[in-house]
Amino acid sequence: MLYAVLCDFYEKIERTTSRTLMTEYLVELFKSTPPNLIDKVIYLTQGKLHPDYLGLPELGVAEKLAIKAISRAYGFSEGEIDAKLKELGDLGLAAEFYCSRKRQVSLFPHPLTVERVYKDLDRIARASGEGSQQLKLSILAGLLVDATPKEARYLIRTVLGALRLGIADMTILDALAITYAKSKEARSKVEYAYNITSDLGYIARILATEGLEGLKKVKVEVGRPIRVMLAERLSSPTEILNKIGGKGAAEYKYDGERVQAHKRGDEIVLFSRRLENITAQYPDVCQYLREGLLAEEAIVEGEVVAVNVDTGEMLPFQELMHRRRKYDIEKVMKELPVTLFLFDILYVNGESLLMKPYLERRNMLKKYVRESEHLKIAEAKIIDDPKELEKFFEEAVEKGCEGLVVKSIAPNSIYRAGAREWLWIKYKRDYKSEMVDTVDLVVVGAYAGKGRRAGTYGALLMAAYDDKEDVFKTVCKVGTGFTDAELASLPDKLAPYKIDHKHPRVVAMKEIAPDYWFTPALVAEILGAEITLSPVHTCGWGEIKPDAGLAIRFPRFIRWRDDKSPEQATTEKELIEMYRSQLKKIS
Ligand code: AMP
């Protein structure tokens, strides 16, 4: 197949924004493509060489190298080409310009074929290590020598990773259905096959070689990502429950990175939400799955969340992103441990679970997952009462989650791969109260430390002062921000105030249940990320909302305020004011 055919198509696509026309041009292109080339043609129109999930090297040649190749192929200086690039703002156009004025004319032109272009581009993408720049340069220059001006334009854009024709996957699916299946009903079959394989090239090739019948053998497979199911959004518990049939499963919406984990024996592959292979970022998660996912073959989904090394508390999403930027993954694993919260199972031991309703999948998840410190099943509760939903939501937020995802438990609550539908509804906050100032809070209780913190405290229960009632009301647990020395000295520092019951001036709910109580005496300066509503803390109870108090989210110990008496701590009233004045709309 001549590369010129593809380039004519690129040019037409660039000139239209109409989806109908794009589909027509695609159909035309597919009809003139031999079946064994259709996958490559599709990848090329998407500006790549392989489906993303394979994680194979893609094109992204440096501009400098492309300029050298143009210079070598057409006999103009790099300076001239650079100047043209500045004038036209597009190296593809500059290549086209010089190609049409080339100084070395080949006596025996070899028209470019798609086969050759694909093979050579793949060689360029894969070249690495010593001598690879020279190799890339000579392959690219070789292609340019045989190219027409229009082909030079698109070759250059492709190697730079800048083709960007903007053809949506759905448009390609439309065109595939029209070309090879010829019926509307077929469109959904084609789409389904794509949703469970995430590979347009693969689907196209089956259609082109075996027709619609061939799609029957397309199955969920370990190693090939399933396009993820997404959630709709509503902002009132009543609306959510109504939409979902009065009753649903509310799950914590963890604030981390979504992963789809594929397991076969000991081999684990992790895909991101965009279905890129991110296995290398999380060797620890792979190990947790090897140990805790009790099936020979399985595909599960969950959210990876950064946790505090010492307390196991969840950390904000930003912390997780530090992993991205670090290269020494072994070290980062220790400094920034993560927990995987699993919320779905899509496949197990040869059987696809996509068509099973939610509750059945959830049971399967419980059956095949052995929970451990770093591998958990998402917290969930079946709820039919808006008030209870609200309470569960506040609990989730306070623990470091973004909110809830409320999931349908109806018989049709299947896993809709690749779709955003009302089977899952997310409930996030519209407003948040960012904390800009620190507060001074009183230690009223503590939790025993585990692991590295055995023998000292894992977290302290902190309270604000209510100056009307002369009592102390709880507002957060703080386990972060202590130096090792401060941690080690905690037992001694707190020993004089230890009592075996809740102090009468402390107002706390029973859910808070610390392991130790103290007479309110010591004051610490605390900085949090924000103030949220809380179903378990008593500070500000009923002031903002009937059944909620206030909590400080992601609190961090700054220093002791030994100069302050407990009655000089931040008051409940001040915290309520801070909550109100720092309230901001979340975009
Ligand atoms: P959003 O990114 O706001 O559209 O919310 C959907 C995302 O929430 C999903 O893609 C997941 O990454 C994440 N998430 C966290 N917890 C859950 C859960 N329990 N169920 C489904 N998605 C969850």
C-alpha cells in the first residue's frame, strides 16, 4: 500500500472538523487498505505504532535530529531549515518546502509504501544506546529521500510525535462498523470488543480478516486492559439514592491513582486509568497482589493511596505523585508506602465477571482477596437513607478520601467497560475549607503505636477549647510531623497527665475510642490541609450542619506550645469562624 494514500487521507482529515466527513474518509481509507495492514494504518493515523498498553517505545524524535535528517536528505543547511521552521512554525511544512526544492534528485525513486514506513519508524522508535542517534538519522533521511513533499510533511510530524489529527476512537469504531460489518447493531458489538481489549488495531484486523463473526472469539484476557468504567456525579444524597433506585452500595472514594491489576501466576501487570503500563512504578503493589490475590488468573481494580509510614493514615493525592518523579524506586517505597484499596474484580480464572451484578462481583472480590496491611477491599456500606449517606460521606472525607462512589446494586449493575453511566455516582464536595493558619490544640487522648512506633504513641487525640462551657472538644488525631526525638519523648512528656478514664472536661464521642486518656494540659501547634465536617468529632457540633462537627484533615504536628495553658488554646468558636471564612468552591 502506498504511503501517499495515507498522506492524502491525513490532508483531507486536517481540512475538516465534521465527524461525519471524518468517518467517510476513514471508510474510504479502510476500503483501500489490505486486511493485513489495517492495524498498522490505524496506529499510524493515531500518530503511534502500537496500542498504548503494550508500553513499547513510541516515536518522539528530537527536533534537532529531524532537522539534521532534512538537511542530509535535501542538501540544505541546518541553519536554513531552522530559519524556515521559525517562519512556518511547523517542521513538517519546512520539510515539505525543502523537499520540493531538493538539490539531490534520485535517479531511481522508490515510492514509499506503508509497510516500509511503518517498519522504518518502528526501527527509529526502538533504536537505543550507543550509535542510536546516527541510526535514527540515517533511517529518517533515507525515508525523506524517497518521499514526495507531502509525505515529507507527514513523516516529520509523525516522527516528532506531533501528527495530532484529532480523530476520536469512537469515530474510528464508527468507520470500522460501516466498512466491515454494515449494520447499526454491529456497531455495539464492535465497541464492546474494543472496550474489553483497548486495542483498535487488533479489533480492526479481526474485522478485516474474519468479519463480524470473528469478534465472537474476542474475550477478556489477562494482559490486555479493559477500558475503565467511570462514574457520573451528583451533589445531593437524596438525588443520588433516587437515581440509583432508593438503595445502593456506598464506597469510599479513595484519593489516589486508579490501577487495573492483571495477574497470571506470579506475574503482575498494572495499568493506569488511561491504560498505560505503570507496573514499574509500584513493585510493592505487585508484591501485595502476588501474596493476597488468591487466584491463578485475575483482573482487579482499585486505587493506590499513599499512606503515612508510621500511622497507616491516608495521605493526600499529591504525596503519591512524588513517586512519579523519583528514580530510586526502592528508596521511595520505604519513604512513601502505599496501600491498594480494591473496589472491583473483572475476571477470575478464565471467567469474565463483567456481566455479573455488583453484589456478586463484590463477593468474588472478598473470596479471592486476602486483606493485609497494604492490600484492602474498599470500605463499603449498603445505604438507603440520605442522612446515613451524608454521615458516611463525612467519615470518608475526614479519613482522607475524596468522598463516596455510590454504586447500583440492581440486577443490571454490570461493569460497563469504557462507559460513564448512572450505575456509579460519585459524591464529592462542592466546597472545601482550606486552612491557612495553624491552630493550638490540647492533647486529651492517644492511640498506641504499632510497628516502628511500638512503645510510643501512634497518634494523639487533639481538642479545641469551648470557652462557653469550659470544656475541650475533639477535632483531630495527629500522627504526622513529629521528629524521631519528639516521638521518643512522647511517653515521658505525657506521663504526668495520664488517667484511666475520659477527663470530665473532655467532650468526645464513643467512636473516637483512644487507648489512653489525659488531663487536658499540653498544647501543641497543628497545621492541617483543611477543615471538614465530621460525624465523629464534637468540636462545632451542630453549628454548620445538624449532625456534624468539625475536623482538621491531614493534621501535622508543628511544635509544642509549652507557653500556653489549655484554656489559651484555639477555641471552638474560632474554628467555626475559620471553617466559614476559608470556605472555597471546588472547581
Ligand atoms: P473522578 O476521577 O472524579 O471521575 O472519579 C472516578 C475515580 O475515582 C475512579 O476513576 C477511581 O480512580 C476513583 N475511585 C476511588 N475510589 C473508588 C471506588 N471505591 N470505586 C470506584 N472508583 C473509585
